[in-house]
Amino acid sequence: MTLKYGSTEGESHFEEMIAARQIVQQIVSHGVSQKTIIKLIHLLSLELEDRDLMMSVVELTKQAVSGPVPGVLEEAEAEADASHPFPLQTIAEKSAFSVKKKIIV
């Protein structure tokens, strides 16, 4: 019989994800606006240890408050396949991919 002490890496990750989701649910339950959510993301990004990631998120939140990320939506609209049953979904997916790509790079 093998005794297990503590939690595995997978269990710890799962517990962290549950805690993060509970925090999000608590915030959303207060009926915050989209602008407030963006401000919260901005403030939380300042706590990141990875400076490059922090700077990317800060820049994205600034752009989100001042308007859409220039060129992202236009590129997605131009590339969206007209035969796709949900063209807006395609645009949203491509826009999200572009934003993720900017964060990663």
C-alpha cells in the first residue's frame, strides 16, 4: 500500500484553477462593467513576475480602453470565409488568436 502525502502537481493546478474561477465568479456577481473588468485585468497584470508578459497585457488593456486593437478586426474580417456558417465566430477566433500571438511574442 502506497501512502500519498500532499497533492500532486495536477491536483495543485486544478485547485488553483478552482480558486481563480471562484474569484472571477465573485467579481462578476457584483455586476461590474466591461470597463471595470479591463481595469481589474490591468491591475492584476501589474502583479505578474514576467515583465514582458506584464507589459504586453498592460498595452492590450490600454488599447481596449481607448478602442479596438488597430488592424486586428479588419484583418480578421478580410480573412473570414463567407461560407463559414458563423462568420462572426471566425472573426472573434482570429481576433483572439492575434491578441494571444501579440502576448506570446
